[in-house]
Amino acid sequence: MVVSTELSDAEVDRLFHALADATRRDILRRSVDGELSVSRLADEYPMSFAAVQKHVAVLEQVGLVTKVRRGRELLVRSEPETLRRARRALDQLEEAWRGRVERMAALLDDDD
């Protein structure tokens, strides 16, 4: 099923690939509440600093977060517009499936 969004199919694939990982979703959730340093994020997970940086890089590559250097710290902040695009893509999928379910229900009703 191809869903028409303002994002290309490849962009939708990359966006949801990034969101498919629990650590990346948690980093995103934490950064929605405010900017966080990569060092502080790394303290929250049982993995190396480099591993956390890689997760942040995946989120940054798809535009879900941006990194901003402030002094010696590298701060991560979420990008709400990219989250809205992801939501619109999911809304379009939901709409497509609701239409299918409604058409199937109408066909079943016709058999009565």
C-alpha cells in the first residue's frame, strides 16, 4: 500500500525505521520536554556514549532532532514539524484502512 504524503516513500521508510527503535523513541520523548545534552542522555542508558550518539545521529538524519552546540555541550532538541509529518502519514494510513473496512462492511450488509 502506497500512502500519499508530503514525504517520499523513502523518507517515510527512514522516518519509521528511526522510530522503530525503543531507545530512539525514548530519546525523542525526552527531547520533546526540552533540550538535553548528549552526555546527559548517555547517562540514562546502559550503553556506551558512542552508542547513544549513533542513536541521536539516526534521529538527526531523518530530521526528528537537531543538535546544537552550546559552549562545550552538544544539545539535542526535537523537531515538532517532522513529528507532525509522521503523524500525518499514520493518519493517512488509518484513513485508507477505515475506507477498506467500511467498504467490506457494506459488501457484507448487501449479502443479507
